Amino acid sequence: MSALVPALIDAGFAPIGILAGEAGLHRLQQTAGGSGLGGLLRRIQMSVGGDLDYVAQAQEALKQGRALVDVEVDGDAAKDRARDVFLQHGGERIVYFSAWTIETLT
């Protein structure tokens, strides 16, 4: 992963988030809707589309001691460029999370 972050910066991506350990698990919980009524509604919406499986897989990766790298993209061209950088640096499961969809890029 040491070469990935500079490559992402060179490709124009910043900020870059690294999710790991308990803090990473907490961030994923927020992705899955967090707590309260809003969180419940978000989880229901995600479960209808099967998107909670992606979150569960990411949580499992963190529990296994792996790290997840998070970048923001603006548009399809940036999404494709980010995917290419991740693949060039050993990315194994590249997933795009937006407010209402989750898309597998690999």
C-alpha cells in the first residue's frame, strides 16, 4: 500500500482515507446508516438492494486486520481513473459507494 497513496495523489485524488481497526469499523457503520431512525431507514433501503453485503464484506476485511482505502471521485471518468490506480497497485475489491448505490468496479 505504500506506493498506492502517492499514486492516488499523482492521479489527482485527495483527500485519501485509510480505514483500519475499530475506527474503520465505526466509519463503515456510518456508511450503513449509523444509529437512530435515519440509520434504520438507510439500512432498510440498502438491504432491499443487497448493498449491506458489501458493507459486511468490508467489515470482515477490517476484522481480519486488512486496511481499506477511501477516495472521493467526481464523475465516471474519475471513478474509472481511481479503479485503474487501485488495480495497478494490487487492489483486490474495488467498490464505489454513493449516497444511494454501491457498485463493484472489479
